[in-house]
Amino acid sequence: MRLVRWAVLAVVAVVLCGAAWQYRSEVAQRLGLGTPASAAESGSSPAASAQPQGRRGRANLGGPIPVVTTAVVPKSMPIVVEAVGTVQAIASVQIKPRLDSQIMKLLVEEGALVKEGDLLFELDQRTLKAQLAQIEAQIRKDQAQVAQAKRDTVRSEDLVSKGAATVVARDTNMTALKAAEAQLESDEAMRQNILAQLSYTEIRAPVSGRIGSIPNKVGTTVRVADNTATAVLATINQVDPIYVQFAIPQVYLPELRAAMAKAPVVVNAIVDERHKQSGAVAFIENTVDPMTGTVMAKAKIANANEGLWPGQFIKAEIVLGVESSALPVPAPAVMLGPQGPYVFVVKGNVAEVRQVSVKRTQAGETVVGTGLSAGEQVVVDGQLRLVNGAAVAPKPATNEAPKAPAPRG
């Protein structure tokens, strides 16, 4: 057994020594050791085999690392803040009956687009029409009595002037005239009340919009005091124009207010890559939410095509302005380290770590505030293998023209 154990240990030792010899260059590079023996094996002089040194003095013993670079080119870019938005109807009106009655006609279909003033429901009008006819007859009677009282008053005035009638008779006639006029006014007010109730039997759309489900059909008895869900005859949502509500971090509030003071602030509501609608900020909440550190705002957007639907979640882009000389780099070029974001800048085929400040990221590009200058080459692919001072073999990005290789020193 002891002999077998020693044999196994010998095999493991041989395997480990072979692996160490095969990857000797990488091990030497990680340890920061020179490789004069490697230079002698290749038949070249130590000066020719030396790689460009970085600030840490490390050499790329395995040869230059291939990377893809792109130039930092200033360009005009919009200042865009992205947020998650919720589509809201400007008006959402629940339609309820204003008197106890029965539905006689249903003049709209569920989900239909209606205009303000369209007739939707007709309730039973027969009792109210009978009351209206009765009060109108009473009004005609009152008018006749008023006319008679006026004639009696005129005659009594004439008789009193001639001494043929008493003043008491004249005053009695005047009192009867005023009583008849008051009765006429009362009956006319009653007529207006019945007409108002008759108008409640014709339920019309209070706003233009899209009507929802209609739970009550023809023949259903509706009551004003009913508090159940079926008491709502229908709900109309105004969908054109429409609101998009969103919340942005409070740090952007001064910029947003300053931009609104100059011109309408454009807001793009994006449902998908093919569907985008634009409007303007219409409202900013008067307080910041202390729990989230955000402020709520609403944009008013034309929606004739009904591309935005109430309750829908969308991506909102708030355009605060345009930065004329922004320095954008592809977003993958920026990495995050212990000291903050950084990029690799290639100079003389040597990669250099550069700390940068990031303003924003939009459309796959990161706008850099400080740390880069126009014309510098940044690594966009292959940077995960790099260290500060590593030798690289740069290759331009596919959308750039190839550049002549830098002369070796």
C-alpha cells in the first residue's frame, strides 16, 4: 500500500511540474520577474526582447495583447434623463345614475370611442313626462288667475278714484294679484325641477374618450343610493391627449426647472423600438418624496393613434437640453474600480489606466466629464486582460478606418 501511495504522489508531482513549465511565461509575468532566459532561447538580445514598461514595471512576456480601440470624438448630444413612466388618463369619469329609474335604451357598445355629449343611456321617462304635463297645466291655470287678478285690480283702482268702491276692496284685489303671481312663480320653478330630472334620464358622455365595460344592460333598475360595483354604469377614460407620469432624481430638479423656464421640455414616451411619441412636461409635483429622493412630474402627449394606453408602463426620456461638445465613448469601455470609473487609454501601444468622471449613459454611449481629451484612443474590447502599462496590439473598431501602426521605439 505504501508503494502505491508513493507512486501516486510521483505522478502528481510530474503533472504539476509540466504545467508550471508550460505556463512559465505567465507565472513570471504575474510575479513581475525578468526573463533573460526566455530572450536567450528566442535568439534575440535582452534589449530587443524587453516590452514597454508601465508605471508598475510589468512586462507582457506573452507578447502584445490584441485590443480594439476607438477615438474620442466630440459631438453634440442631447442631455437625456431616463425614467420609468406610467400612462394615465387626463380624465377618468365614472358614470352613475342621478335618479332611481330603469334603463330603457343602451346606445353605446363596450369599449367604444365616444365624444363629449354623445347619448349613452336612456332611462324611463314616463312618470316624469306625466308630471311635466301636470305642472304645465297648472302653470296655464296660474297665468289665467294672474290675468284675472290684474283686471280686478285695475277696476277697483278706477272705482276708488270715483268714490264707488272702498279702499279695502282695492287692497284685497291687489293681495289676490300678488298671491296669484307667487303661485305662478312656484309652479314654474317646479316645472324647471321636473325638466332637470328629465335631463337625468338621458345620460350623455361628459368627456371624449374610450368607454369601458358596461355591466348594466337594458331593463336593469338603477338606484342613486346603490354603493355596489354595479352602480357604475360605465367609466370613460380621456385618452387624447394623455398623461405620462414619471419620477426623476431630485438632483435633476434644478436643471428641469431651468429648462422649462426657457422652452417646453420634450418628453419621449417609448413603448418599444418602433413606437415612440413625444410631448412636453406639463406639471411638476410641489414636493420631493423624502422616501425615494425623487420628484414626480407629468408630460402631456398627443395620442390620437391611441398608442399609449392608461395604466401602461413605458420608458420616458426627458430631454433637458443639448450639450454641444460632449465626449462620448462606448459604454463597454468604462469599467468600475475601487476608485471609481476608469478606462484604458492606448498611447504608443501601451495601455494606461485613466480615472474618469461619468455624466450620463444613453443610447449605448457614456458621456465622460473629466479624464479624457478629444482624439485619445480608448479600449472598447479586450480590456479585461489588461493591466496598467501592458503592451497592446490595437485594432480600430469596425466602424472606423484602420490607422497606421505606431513605430516601435
